[in-house]
Amino acid sequence: MWLSRVPIATHVIDRELARRGVAGRYAIEDLGFGRQRLTGVVIGDPRAPDLVADWVETDTDIGLAGPKLVGVRAGHVRLSARLADGKLSLGAIDRLLPAGSGGGFALPAIELDVADARVALTTPHGNVALRLSGRGRLDGGFSGRLLAAAPLLDAGGCALRGLDAGVSVRVVAKAPRLAGPVRAAALDCAGAQVVAPAVTLDAALSPALDRWRGSARLGAAGVTAAAGRLDGLGGTVSFAGDARRSGGTLALTAARLHAAAASGGPTRFSGTWRLAERGATLAGRLDAAAVALAPSQRARLRIVRDATVSTPLAPLGAALAQDLGAAARRMRVTADLALASGATTLLTVDRAEIVAATGARASLDGGGIVLGHPAGPRLAGRLTLGGGGLPSTAVRLTQAAPGSAVGGTATIARYARDGAVLDLTPLSFLPTSDGVRLRASATLSGPLPGGRVERLSLALDARLGRGGALTLASGCAPLRFDRLVISSLALDRTALTLCSLDGTLVRVANGRMSGGARIEDVALRGTLGGTPLRLTAGDARLRLADRGFALSDVAALIGPAGRVTRIDAARLDGTLGGAGVAGRFTGAGGAIANVPLVMSAADGRWRFDGGALALDGALTVADQATPARFEPLAARDVTLTLRDGAIAAAGTLHEPGTGTKVADVTIDHRLAAGTGSAHLAVPGITFGETLQPEKLTRLTFGVIADVRGTVSGAGDISWTPEGVTSTGRFTTPGTDLAAAFGPVEGIAGSIVFTDLLALESAPDQFATVRSINPGVPVLDGRITYQTLPNTRVRVAQGRWPFAGGTLTLEPTLLDFGNTQERRLTFRVDGMDAGKFLQQFDFKNLSATGTFDGVLPMLFDESGGRIADGRLVARAGGGSIAYLGELTEKDLGFWGNLAFQSLRSLTYRDLAVEMNGPLAGEMVTGVRFAGIRQGQGAKSNFLLRRLTRLPIRFNITIRAPFRGLIDSAASFYDPQRLVKRNLQALIEEQNRRGGTVQPPASAPVAEPKKD
């Protein structure tokens, strides 16, 4: 039998393998009573064996119950194992192992000494390669080392990559215990990745190897997720369970938190975890300290501040941005979290609280936030906010289903900061198809650039889009305020209707505000610098994107009744900025208080800054009187400033047709007192070819013409509630003109006006006149006069040297304001007949005698005329001598006889009577009486007999008065005709480029004898 022990043992082994249905292959190298050695051992399907060993030695013992295995030693062993349904299977080897007390797998009660046993473990979560070496009793006392490696393990939505473990193995009471480090490249779970996780493991397995429990110290380089990153992760985890379900507790600490929107210091999480085939859950409390929002997020908090600049919300926006920014620099965030990973990954925040170092606090309870649901996020519960300067706010959130819009109500306490106060009624927000609808009523008091608004009330109807854009709904809403002050402008309680412009009233998106409003039929009342103000506009439009606005048909009435300053504008636009308001105006005009001047067609720029309104541009100035005393003038380089209830204006007046500068004007006006003044400086107006007085004032039309000269001076206008006064002084060094009674040359002098606007002067103004020629030249005169209102002139006296005597204009009142007849009466005293004739260069006629008389002149719209003018020789008479040559061929016998008697004629009485128009046919009657023939006259028998008779000459001359003397002189001196017409002939010849026939001489008036 001993020699046959190997075949017998082989037979026994094969029979046992066959009985258990196990395929096997081996070779018995040594077979003794206590020791056996097998080589080339293969168990299981030869194509995929469950065990392969190069050699195996077994120790056996024989007792009362028979032989039993008491030890195993092996060289290089390869095992294939499978973990399924929570149980570990070694394949065909399972049928060779003894059953445990409860059935199933159990470690055998043998001594095991293995140099290198490798196990290929297949699990539902991935393949694991195990390597075991050690020695000891397998059901208690075994000690060895286990190495494990797995490229990927996936369970409950979590993936472990690059597993590498090296742990010690001890078996106590049939249960293995593992201790040592376990590392991996990464752990991906619920969208987060643990970078380089490391575990110091202390785990105990059940005797059947189907359950485990233990704990581990955790560490990782960091955890990254879409929401941020944790650096320096460490902590502990406990676990217990089986392959179907495991769980435990988790306590993690991160050295630093990095999020897309924030960063922080130490962050802790403590909770529980569960891992099953259908998914994994993690629930616990997150505590993040020293959390600060990222600079980019803090910049977003300043959107409110930037969007409210130059509005009454500016202090509130600035304070809110400052408080939120300060709170965002250091916060503590705590939250109760639940993370469930399976078919979908859900993150639930049951409770959360944020406490800032500033005292600001926000908390969420009574509901929660669920993220990751396929339908969308879920948000419900109660949100409270306050502290740290923030207004106390309570928000109740409601949501019909995950992913649907969130609704609810928000109760916000009064918010007051830096002089601004905001009161909101409970704010309701209702879900809509494109976001949330917000409704409330707001009452706001706060500062404006240079002013303040009190209790501005507006009903709010807004839309909050899914992208975060806030839009005030279209339509119209009432707008009211109790008082609005901007610098010196104060408006009383006002109610307006505010309508959206282009469908959007206000829109805030991406940190920018846009939209606009339209207000029709604007009517405002208040004060400007303490002075009553009424302001109306047909249409007002406000643009929020550029803080611009435009008004049409603007009318402002400034001042109490009786002294109102009026400013109108067809269109006024501007832009509101941090430094003030500025823009343009067109079609503007108006009038200042009691100043009888009206402004129109004004265009230019305006600015309201630092409590001052400044305008500059160009306009037209006209007289308000009816009829107007002066023609409209163009004002250029106009500047106007309204500050502290006072108006200061300046500009230059020009005649619009020629562009001639007329005057520099400065104006000052006090609105409250209704007082002011204007100064006009006239550096010099030159009249000539391009400019005539009728272009400046219609008062001169038909009175004077062809004015040539310069006028300079200055004027001052002052006004009070009681009335307007004006003064001025103007001077001309010498002016020529044509009047109805003839050409005037060399008018010189100054005039002092006591009422410049009415053109009323002080009494006894005087002017010197070099020459007046109504037909007879009158030289070197002096006129004393006074101008009166309504274009009247009172002449005190006019006096001229006249042919050895004087010509005096008697006092008279001339009215140029209507078409009535105006009378001038000239008195001649001591006129020397000889000197009179010398003025006209009568070389063939001489006379002596002294004359007195009166020349009444009447002027109306048809011209001037002499009515019953009469010159009478003084007592003693005089003489007339005709020095020319006449023959019978000229006048016939009797005519020649008459002129021969004029060769030397003395007279005792001579009277000249004149009647007729100055510009038409004048009828002049000459009456001689007491005639005697003078010495040296030709005489004969007949003449001597005739001179003894009482001879009377009665001569009537009908001729144009202004041409009479000239025609008479030219009859005797043809050179006068040549001198008068030569220049005109030359100019006409040059124009035509050839020879021009001279015009016929003017007809000579012939005397008609009675």
C-alpha cells in the first residue's frame, strides 16, 4: 500500500473532485503521512481556471474523526474571484471549501503560508487586482500584506480611478482586518472630482467576506466642481455595509475654498453618506468661514450704484452697493446639504444661512433649494435678509413644480440712508411665461443733482426675465411728488402721467439702464429763486440710456403778476450728468419782466450746473410797442445766466440785413424784486449806401432819407415793479441827409434822452447844421429842440445867418406819428438883397435893399409847400439893376423897352409872395412900387416921359421852386448846365462804351406878365 500510495491518493483526489464536480489537474510530487506536495495545480475549467499554482504543500493530521487538512503552503498562486449579489465567489474552489456555521463562504481553519498569491477580482463596479503574501492560521492569526489595484471602480454614480492600495492583513476570529494606505488618482462623484484622494484605511470584513465596517482618514489635493474648488482636503470617514449598500459618516475639512463667484478660508462638512447600486447620497452640514465674493461679483454689486447715479436713489444705491460689498468681503456660510446621485444628481439645500462680518445676515428655511432636477431647479421657503445696514426683508417663495417660475411676496422695511428714504408696499412676484412679474408701489424722497425730491410716488409693474433683465412694464402710470427742488428751482405738489417710451419704461440688464418715458401736457408750478414760476410743455420725453430728455412747446412764466419774465422754446433737449444738465434749445424767445423788448428765434446751448442756468446762442430782439419804435435786430454771441434769482445777459445787436453792428448790450435782472437794468453801448453806427435809418426804425421813413454819417453813444434802461426808466446820450460829429424841405448837411451835436425807449429827450437839446437847402441855401444854423414820446419833436428855436440877416424857425411841435399836417414857420429878419443874389452867382443881376418876412411851410404825406410866404423890403426901398444885353430880337420893342428900364431901377416898395409845393410848381408874385430910373440907365424921350408916370411892376413866376433860382442863373451862365450834367454824361458814356448824346437842357421858366 505504501508503494501504491501515490496512485491510491490520486484515485481518492480524483474521486473527490469528481464528486464535487470540480475539474482539476495536478501532479503528486511527495506524499507522506503528515506532508504532501503537489505541483502544476490547476482548478476549474482548464480554459479559464479558477486557481493556478506552481506548487502547493499541505499538512495533514489524522485523528479520531479521520484525516484533516491543517496547513497549506504555496509558491506562486493565481486565483479568479467574483463579487456578485453581495457574496464573494472563488469559482470551482467554492465547492471544495468547508461550509461555515451560517452557510456560505468561510475561511478554513488551516495554517496558510503563501509567498505570492494573486487574485483577479471581478465586481459589478469594476475589476480589482489583489496580491497577497503572509503566513498564519487562516481563521485566526494570519498576518500578511495585501496589495490592490483597479483602473476604474464605478458605483452609485461615483467613479474611482487609478486605485492603488498597500495594506496589512490580519485575521481575527475568522474575520480579516485591513489597515493601511489606499490611494487613487481621482474620485469623480456627482459632478465633482476629488484630486489625488488618499485614505488611511482601518477596515474589518465579515468571516464570509460579504460585509465590512471600519473607518479611514481622508486626504486629497483638492476637490473641483462646476461651482468651485476646495484645496487641502482632509477628514475622516466611517463605513459599514455590504456590496449592496454601504454607508457611514463623513467629516471633511478644506484649507481654502475657491468658487466661481467667491473664495474663502477653512471649510468644513460633516454628515452621513450612503452608497448603493442604485445611487449614492451625501447629507450633512456645510460650514464655510471667511468667504468673500470674487472681485468680478463685487463689481456686479455696484450695478445698483451705477444705475442710480443722478437719481434720488443714488444714496440708497451707493449705500446698498457699499454694504453688500463690505458684507461680501468676509462671510460665514452654513447650509444643510443633501446630495443624491443616481440616474440624476440632485443637490438639496434644506437650510442655509450667510452671516457677514458687518452684521448682515441672510437665511433660508421652511423649504429649500433643489438643483439638478431634469425639469429644472426647485426653490421654496422663506428668505430673510437684514443687518449690516441692509433693510429688513422677508420673502416668501412659492413654486408650483421644479423648473417653473418662482412666485411669492416680499415685505421690505423702509430703507433710509444719507437723506434718501424709500418706502415699498409688499412686493408681489408672480411667475409668467418669460420670467417673473413684480408689482408694488414705491414712495421715494432723496437728493437730486443740486436739489431734492420729496415723496415721489410711482406704481411699479415690472418683469424679471430668466436672464436677469429687469423691465418696467409698458403702459402708463401716475407719477406724483410733493416737492421737487433743483438749486433755485422749487416745484410744488404735482401729478403727471408717465408713459413708456417705445414700449419700455425702465430696463436694467448687464449693469446698464435703458428705456424711456413720455409725459404729455406737462404743467408745473413753483418758484425760481423765490419768484413764482409756471412751466408748461406740450410733450416731454426722457431717455434713461444716456440720461437724456427732450421737451417741446415749452413755456415758462417767472415772476408775480404784473412783472412776469417769459421764456419760451419750441424744443429743448438735454442730458443729465453727474455735474449737471446741459443741452440745446431751438425756436426760443420771451421777454424780461417790464422791459418792452421781445426776444424770438433763439437757438443755442444751455447748461444747468451748480445752481446756475447758463444759455448762449443767437436770437432776434424786437420792440413790443405798437407801432414798433425800432425794427427787429439780430443778437449774436448772446450769453444769459440765471443764478440766485438773478439774470445776467450780454450780447451784440446787429442789423439783420447788412450785419452792421448796432450796439453791445448787457442786462441784469432780479426776479424776486422785479428790478433790473440794461446798458447799450453804441460804438458807432455808420449810415450810407448799405445802411439807412429806416432799417433800424420806421419812425424815420418818409421823414429823412439818404442819411450819411455816424452816430455813437450809450443808453441805460432800468425797471422796477413801478415802471421802466431809460436814459441815453448819443452824438454825431456830422451827418448829411435829405428831408422833405430839402437836403441837410453837417448836422452835429449830442442828444440826451430822459426816456430812451419813448425817444423823449431833455429840453433844450441843440444841434448845429452846416447847411439846409429848401431851394435857398441856409448855412451854419443852430436848432434847439426836444424829442417827445410818440415820435414828436418840439422845436424851441432854429436860427441861421441868412444873407446878412437871420432866418429863424419859430417854436413848433412836429408830430411824425401820424399823417397829419406839420407846420414850420420861418421868419426872415434883415436879409440883404445883394448878398442873397450873390449866393446864386447872378452875374447879370444886382440888387440892394433889406427884407423882412415870414415863410410858413406845411408838410404832409404828399410833401412840403409854402403857404402865404411873404418877404417885404424895409422902408427906404432899394434898387435893381439888370446888367445883361437884350435886343429887340429877343423880346420885341416893348419887352426891350421894359428891360431897358431895369438897367438901373430904384423902388420904394417891393414884396415877394410865395405859394406852392417845394417839389412842384411854385407861384411867386413880385410887386414893385415907387419905381424910379436909376443913374446910368439908358434914356430917351419916351422913357423920360414914362418915368414920370406911377409905374408898378406885377410879376408872377410859375416854376419849380428848387429849380427856379438855378434856371434863372443858368439862363445867364450856361457853364452851370455843363457843370451839372458833365459827370453824368461821362459816366453814361463809360457804361455804354461809346459816345452819348447829352440830355436836353432843363427848360428855362419864362416870366409871365400880368
